[in-house]
Amino acid sequence: MPRNVVVLLDNPEGRAMIKEACKANGMHFAEFEELVQSEVEQTGKQRRAGLWDSFDDILDRIQVDEN
């Protein structure tokens, strides 16, 4: 398995389950996937510089989309 792969996002059943959970909680799957990818990109790094900034940018976009 390739490094930095989120197993649930890497198979159809897992993706479907996450999409359903996102829908039930009023979140777009694309934004969820982007948040996860931001975290995955930091895997293995001792210092996660910029992670909170990435989260803030994504979450700010979600709030703008909702208005």
C-alpha cells in the first residue's frame, strides 16, 4: 500500500460511508477530503508547520459557501 493513504478513502465502500456521514452532518465531502489530505501531507513530520493555517483556510471556505 502506498504511503500516506487513508484506507477509508481508498476504497468505494469507505468513501460511500464517509460521504453519507458528511451529508448527515451538513459537510461537503470535498472539504472533508481536503482536511484529511492536509493532515496526511504532514504525516511523518516532526513539526507540522502550516497545518492550522490550512485548516483555517478550508473551514473559512466552508463557512463562505454556507452563506
